[in-house]
Amino acid sequence: MLIELRDINFEYEDSVALKDITLSVEKGECIGLEGDNGSGKSTLLKLLNGLVFQSSGTYLFNGTKIDGKVLQDERFSKAFHQRIGYIFQNPDTQLFCGSVREEVEFGPRQMGLSEEEIRKRADDVIAMIGLEKLEERPPYHLSGGEKKKTAIACVLSMNPEILMIDEPMSGLDRKTREWMLGFLKAWKKAGKTLIIVTHDEKLLTEIADRVVTIGEDHRIV
Ligand SMILES: Nc1ncnc2c1ncn2[C@@H]1O[C@H](COP(=O)(O)OP(=O)(O)OP(=O)(O)O)[C@@H](O)[C@H]1O
Ligand SMILES: [Mg+2]
């Protein structure tokens, strides 16, 4: 099993966000996560990405227990973060470089690749996502949809195995929604694992192998 959550609980200082979450994800599966605003979907993605840690319960990634301690190991942490591509609900919070190209090159540079390989990966991803015209633009001057595409390009440049994407369709026009659907379908067709948080019924029916609903009590329904 790729991902296994057993009886996970998580609370922010003053509020419960995840209650007794048990969930398994196999390699190559596409999971749709839905639920009311505030039910805990984004928190669950943060936890899966090791940005917050359970107060109780177990998270196994490929058989390894994920907690604050194991992620203090820099080598493990780097490899773990490289394997999971995570697109935040609000891409503003994940873009910080001076230009789209720098942004896309940031991950591969962190991975310690050669300058030649970094350039090649950025070229490939920029062409694949269609960001050529925006390469030199500062990400904070882009539109919402362009920012989302840039965030996707950044994640893809690290060649992850798993993609976790929070509200991929929100704020996108029809054309960009169609592009996004095509992109996600191609990802799935390549046999790669996908976890999508969305309120979009059409997207869930078209792509999810399994839909998981989180209720307002923060438990899986
Ligand atoms: N940084 C934070 N500090 C404190 N409480 C938080 C924080 N982030 C989220 N919460 C609370 O945790 C609960 C779950 O929030 P979360 O963002 O996971 O919900 P969500 O299902 O993604 O909602 P939405 O559909 O609106 O994006 C909510 O009650 C929210 O108010
Ligand atoms: Mg959310």
C-alpha cells in the first residue's frame, strides 16, 4: 500500500480538523476528496505532505511511519517531498521567486541537479504546460489561472510519483478547466497516483476511481 492512514486525529490550537481518519491509497489510484467547507480536506492534504502531524493515529507512506521525527532526517525528508507533488488551494502561498522560470527551476535546483539538467527540466515543463510567454514574468503579477499552471509546472519539474491537488478547478475559466481536466486525465493514464480535493461533481465522476467524503464532524462519511 502506498499510503495508509489509521485513526488519524488532528486539531489546530482551538479547533478539531480531522477525526478518526482511516484511509488507504494504492499506487496508481485516483481518489476524489469532497466535503463541506471547513470539514478538513485541505488539512488532510497538509498532513499527507508532512506539513502538519497527527496528534494520534498512524500515517504510513510506503510502509514508513511519517511523523515529525522521521522528517527531521534531511535525506528522507527531501526524498519524501520529491515523491509527492502538492498544489495548494491558493497558489499564491507557494510562489515566491522573481520569475516563472526561476520558480520552475527552484525544485530541481534544491534536488542538487546539474545546471544543464535544471535548464532542461524547466524547458520541458514550461513547454508542456504552455508557459513560454510567461517565463520572465514575476509570478505575483500573473492571473489566478496562470499562477495555478505555474504551481503545476513547479511540481512537475521535480518529477513526482504522486500528485495531490487542492481545488484544481476553482477560479479557472472554461478553457483552462478543460486544460486541467485533460492534464489530470493524462496523469492518471500514465499510471500515477492522484488525490484531488474538489467540490466539482463533474470532475469527480470523470476521473475519480473512488470518492471519499469528509463530513462536518471531520470524519469520513
Ligand atoms: N491554520 C489554521 N489554524 C487554525 N484553524 C485552522 C487552520 N486551517 C484550518 N483551520 C480550521 O480547521 C478546519 C478544517 O479546515 P480545512 O482548511 O482543512 O477545511 P477544508 O475542508 O479544506 O475547507 P474548504 O472547502 O473551505 O477549503 C476548519 O474548521 C478551519 O477553520
Ligand atoms: Mg480547503
